[in-house]
Amino acid sequence: MNTLSRLLLKYFIYSCVLLSIPVFAISETTSLLQQGKQAFWSGDYKKAEKLFNELIQKDPTVAEAYYFSGYVKCRLNNSSNLIPDYTRGFVESVSKDMEKVLQLEPDYKGEIIVLSPREKIMSEWSVLALSYLNKGEVDKAKLAFKEAEKRGGLIGELYDFMKNMLISCPTDAIMITAGDMDTFYPLYLQVVEGLRTDVTVLNIHLCQSPWFLSMIGKNHPWQKHPLTLPFTLNNSKDVEKILALYQKPFTITIPEPGASVIDDIITLSVTPISGGRGKTEVYLRDIVFLNILKNIPKRPLCIASTVKHREFNFKVYREGTKVDPFAHLEKRGLVDVLTLNPNGVSEQIATFDRLLGNEFTFRHFPNSEAINRYDFYINEIITNYIYAASLMDEGGQQERARMLFKKLVDAVPGIRYLNNKSQRDYLLGLAGTVNQ
């Protein structure tokens, strides 16, 4: 072999060795990530924690490793009774993981467990704020909410939507929510900005917790009207006693739907639903809901438009016929109101015209990415405008309907970025701006 051939062979071998290093490193990183995720989804959070820590030590540039690491910490500390005892140190730890995700990958493309990194930041600091509110430490709660914003957790698109949802509620309403975002954003608006403190934000899942029911049963600077219930819950034994009272069929009286006089009432027969093995399943949240029904129309009851599964663990009968407790819902902006005296079409048009035309504001739907990530919210907004315009059209107010659609296009510029071209062009056409 001549000198040139030997040099070429050495160069080839040397290149292969060099090239094998990153290939091996990528392979090891991928392997650790997959093992960690498998451990997480199988519920072995201790093992997952070890694997993600090892991965971060070997390669601190993997955004998904930090994302799962933050969730592992939450799962290791998961408890329905944990919220009142949340600490800033714990929240800092989870938040920093999510902040690192955004630093490495601002538009995170990895696997989503429940919440996006920014949503998780908002959720964790909001839970801390809720723990402060439970102790009556409102100033600390404000700081916790502001910390969420400072660290990138406040998402403009969600802020706009939830603000408009809160604005949609009638005066002194109780608004039922079911998730993190539709609960924490309204609370943020009430505590930090003092918006619509006449509304009680009632997360139906937190109603399972006695501390939450106790908290919203009191007057607060951020909540004008405490939730009135005919029982108090100081400990688990109190809960057991209340649940026992509702284990068998019973009757309640509520105002007559559509009655012009509040004193007109009807009697409902209520039967708990049997669960597995014939066991009766009674939930505290359902008992709370039944008692709220009894107070209508003193306080309007709203269902946030984000609440899609209105499951009720009781069967309700009127004069032997099964009835739906949610049968008398009336759309009002971004909430549905359980109304006992439905408004006429002209009143509904006036309400929508005021809400959609003057009070709603949308400032954070700037591009196609935001629109498509939060398509549920933009579609809810569109639904409201279409519903209101249809009422106007049926009432012979076609020009008013067209002006409302124009308001939609002007107020929500993201409409122009909708992926569904036919829907986009239809809306722009109704507004008379399709060629603009």
C-alpha cells in the first residue's frame, strides 16, 4: 500500500470514529428519554425522576426532559388535600423546569401530558395563590399570580377569552368551571385586577374539598358574595355525615322554571345513581349543585362554555318523569345561564349586541400558530357571533347582523388566519370584507 493510500485509510477511519461520537450520544439521550417517559406513564415516578435527572446531567439541552421532570415532581407530591399546604419552594422548582423548556424551545413541540409548559407555569403559581387565599393572605396571592405572569405563564389568548367569559356572567352569578385555566384566569382577574368580584368562581372538582367550600363560603375582598350552603364542613367526618344524608332518594323544591313569581315552586325527586357492584356513588359536588339550584333566582347559575361534560350523579324526576337539570340553559356570551325565566329574542339580541359589540375585547390572536393552538376558544367566539347574528337575521335585522360580523373580523384579526378556508371566507364574506 503506497503512502497516499495509507493516509486516505487513516483519514477514513478517523472520520468514522469522529462521526460515531454524536450518533452514540444521540442514541443514549433518546434511550434515556424514552425510558423516563415509559416509567412516567407506568406510574413509577421515582424511577422516572432518576432517569430524567440522569438525562439532564448528560445533555442539558433536551426540553422534553425538563417538561417531564416538572410533571414528575407534581406526581410525586400529588394529593387532593395538598393545595392548602402548597409552598413557594415547590412551585419554584416546577416552574423553573417549565421555564427551562421555554428557554430551550419557545414553541415547545414535545409530548403534552395535560398542560403546555406555559399553562403549567400559570397553574402552579395559581395553586399557590389559592393556598394563600385559603389562609386569607390576599397580598401574597396577588404576588403569586403576578409571578406567574412574570415567568411567562400568562397566555394572552387565554386571558382574553377568560376575561370575556367572566364579563358574560349576569350580576351576582355563580359560574361553574371544571379546569385549571377556566378557574385560575378568572381568579387572577378578580384578585389582581378587581374585575367582576360579584361573581363566584366555582370549580366543580374543587367542590369535593371541604377547605374550598369553607373558603368560598366567606366574604373576601376578591369575592363579594359568599356561597351559601345549608351545612358546614370542618373535617372528613362532617363530609361523611353529609354524604350519608343523600344516599337514599329524597325530594327538593326549586323555583318553577319560567315562573313570574319567585314563590312558585316545584318538587323534584332525586335518586342517587348506583355505581359498580351496586354501590351508590354520591359526590359532594353534586350535593353542592343541588343546593345551588334551590337558591335560583336569587343568584344566577352559569356554566362556563369550557365545561363540556355536565355529568350529574343523581337522577332527577318531576312527577315521575325524568328531567334534565340543565334543560333550561340560555346562551349568554361565553357562558350558559340556567334560567328559570327565559328572555325573549329582543332581550337576547340586546344582551349579545352589548357584550359582543361593546364589552368583549380580543387583543391576542395575532397569527395562525396562536389560532390553531387555541382553536377551541376561537371557535367558541365564532359560535357566539353566529348565534347572535342568526337571532338578528330571524328578527329581520340583516344589516345589524352584518355589522356584528364586521365587528368580529375587526376585533379578532386572527379570523383571517383560520386554517379552514371555507369557514374563513364565509365569515369574511358575511362581514363584507372578504377582499380586504
